[in-house]
Amino acid sequence: GSHDSFSYWVDEKSPVGPDQATAIKRLARISLVRKIMKKWSVTQNLTFKEQLEGGIRYFDLRVSSKPGEIGQEIYFIHGLFGIKVWDGLKEINTFLEQHPKEVIFLDFNHFYAMDDSHHHFLINRIHSAFESKLCAVECVEYVTLQYMWEKKQQVLIFYHHPLYQEYPFLWPGNKMPAPWANTTNVHKLLQFLETTLEERSRYGTFHVSQAILTPRVKTIARHLIRGLKNTLVHRNLPMILNWVKEQKPGVKGVNIITSDFVELVDFAATVIALNDLLLEEDESTS
């Protein structure tokens, strides 16, 4: 999985998003401030298509309307506005059309400046993009690749808003817990990932290990021009990747792992390779 999957492009010419504090919105009237914000808002370099081709199958999505804009168009957002959600969904669907056995998870987990009419608009967009590829809510343990292939389904949508109840193809957010360490310290992050894995529900939900470091205000203040990648990610990714290599998948182990800048190390290939351990287990039991 990728963290803030859509943030490979953000619009530094647009107003600051409603996910930001009022003080930052005021400051961001200065174009230089928006340029600096971009360095801290971008957490991926690859487009959806490139991420999919690189092996990413879980997408972490935050969305917003544009206050003051006529209509109900919804955009991706992380400090600054990204592309229209509709454009991203179409790009993902094109990949799925070309690869009918691939399955993806879209996790809509933060919504800003959206009332019910915006939600219905977005949900209809999701349905229009994927139609029969959408997997209806089911007991998590039943949803194997074989199950999806038989039904010709490829997309699970997680929707962290009460309106999920009105649509059979929206999975509730509580089926995709993603505990967040909220730290700049890689040792604290790895300890947190270990602890939350031990607390992981044995059955009934997926689980996201967010292998990401989060800058504090003082981190940004100290390293304004360097940005997220050069300040936190480059230095710590090798240690995070070593943690990933030591994991085991399965009921008590890792499930979905997300990272910033997924192409900087062979992150996706390392996570995917963990599945071989499950195959070895199957062979030894049979």
C-alpha cells in the first residue's frame, strides 16, 4: 500500500485545503508558503498507474470539495488540492480492465468540506467508474482471490462515513483499521507497529501497518526547504524496510503495509515476497 496515494501531484496555485488550520490558510496567501507546503504535502512520486504497475494494491485516499466552487466535484487533498477523484478512478479502472485478475483496495478515510450531497455525488462516481467490479460487503474471511475471480470482481471500497450503510458495495471503515504512530522517531514507529500487530483482531477485519513517519510543526520549521522526503524518508526507509523483511503474513502477522515514496526502495517487491512464507506453510502442512 501507499500512504496519501494521490499526492504525487498537488496544485500549489490553488487555495490551501479545508484540512488545514486557519493560521496556515492565512500564511498560504503567500505563494512561497504554498511552494514549501508542496514539499511537505507530496508523499509519493508515482502516479496511480505507475504505483499499480509497481505492485501497489492498497490506496490511502483523502478527499474534499473545493469550497466556493459551483457543483459537487470532489478532489484528492493533502494540505493542497490534488487531481479530481474521477480522473484518478478512471486511471485505476483502465489498469483493472487490462489486468482482470488484479484486486485493489480503495480506502476513503478522510473527508473535508463535504455534506451528504457531496458524498452521494462521490459514491455515484465510484459506482460509475467500477460498476460490476465492485465487491459487496462480505465476511472478510470469505473474500479470497478465488472468490473475487469467480465473481469477476476487482475492487473493495472502504468508506469511513455513516453513509456506507446505504450502499452494499461500501465496506465500513472499521473493517480497515490503520493505527497511526504519529512520530518522527523510527524506533518509536517500529515499536508501535509491533504493538499494534499484537493487538490486531484475529478475525473479521483487514489491518494496515502504517510504516510512515509524521513531521511535527518544529520538524517542518527546522527543515523548511528540504521537505518530507529529504528530512524523514530517505534516512529512515532502509530501517523500515528491514522491519518489513522480518515480518510474517497471516492471522497474527502483517496484512497491508503502507509507505511514503514507495519506489525509493524495493518496498512493494519486499512486501509481496512475504506471501511466499504462506505458501511454504501450506506446503509443510500438506
